[in-house]
Amino acid sequence: MAKQDTTENKTGSFTSHYTKIETLVKELETNKISVDELIPRLESALDSLQVCKSMLSKTQLRLSEIKQELEQLATDELPSAEDA
């Protein structure tokens, strides 16, 4: 649980975290990371993945809420001319 709490408090945009992950993957594919750098870089990428996952989950939840609000508005009856 403590790991999630620290992940929630990390700052940075989704794009910055995603870019960090992409960079690491490219460096791994081209063997540009030394053994000495590997563990700290993988831990950093793991943190970024957790932040991205949290951001995506929150975005998905908010999109669902917005969709429900829009559907509710679409089904609400408009006031008639007599009510005005």
C-alpha cells in the first residue's frame, strides 16, 4: 500500500513518464545500458509505469462519469414552452 501512496504523489505529465519508458526500451533494445545502470533505470521505469497506469485509470473513470452525465442530459426532458 505504501508503494501506491508514493506513486500517487509523483509529479510529471503522462507524456514525460511515457517518454522515460520509451527511452529505456530503446536503450535496452540497442544494448546501450550498462549492467551498473540497469537496476536503477528499471526501478525508475517501474515507477513511471505505475504513475502512467494510475493516470490512465483516473482518466478512464472521469470519462465514464462524463459519459453518464451526457447521457443523463440527453434523456432529461426539455422544458416546454408552457413552463417558460
